[in-house]
Amino acid sequence: MSTDTEPTDTEPTETDTEPIRIAFMCVQNAGRSQMSTAFAERERERRGLSDRVEIVTGGTDPAESVHEEVIEVMTEEGFDLSDRTPRAITLEELRSCDYVATMGCSTLDVGDVGADVDVRDWALSDPEGEGIDGVRDIREEIEGRVAALFDEIENAMAANGS
């Protein structure tokens, strides 16, 4: 008889050996999900969670490059997204995550990721074709949502003693 015990609930378990995985996704992976990823990388670093949180990003139909207006407004905040390339994200990647944030435009059926994945639709406006002030507004909303997600993750880690 094994003495190992397994979690009985469907909440993700966070341990020192199993990092929390967060995915940010949209269709083109050229705007909102790129901004979300940049802010998440900064939050992870600021909070000392580099070895505890993994971040993935992608799109269902990736663009050739990050939108110029997104690069511009993120540069204002100290981020250089000019060297980032949109990429595809797979259902397998999403299934491996604890949290998935969609930007309100996903064509991938994230309902297939499983009950253990906390999927959130942030329903953000698409920055493509927006004026610079509109993209700044989207950026500010994303920054707040990412910080709130990290607050929630830290609280869950503290509650689980990890």
C-alpha cells in the first residue's frame, strides 16, 4: 500500500518543484497577449517568483509581428517588444497551465483545456487600428489585470503554504 496521498480537489497544487503556469492568448498574439506577457514577466521578477511561475503566450492565428502601436506604448513603460515574434499556442500547452487568460477574441475552444485550468476571458478591446490613446487605455487595463492575477496567485500560494 502506498503512503503517497493525492489531492482530492480540482484546484491546482503549487509546490517548489511544480511551477505555476500562466498562459496569455489571443488570435494574433501581436497585441494584448504580448502586453500581458510583458507585464506578467515584470510582476514575476518584482515579486521574486522567477522560479515559481512560468509564463507562456501565443495565438490561434499568429501575426507576422507585434503591432507597431503596441510596441510604441510599451516602450513608454520601459518594455522593448520590438524583438518579440507572435507564435502559435497549442491546446496541449493550455492544458499544462494553471491559469489561462484570453483577451476576448480567441478562436480556440478553451473549454477543452479541462476542469483543472482556471480560464478567464478578459474581454479587452483589440488594439489593432486603435489610436495611440486607445492603445494606452488597453495597456493600463492589462497592467491592472495582470497585477490582480499575481495578487491572487500569491494569496493562493500563501494559503497553500508554498
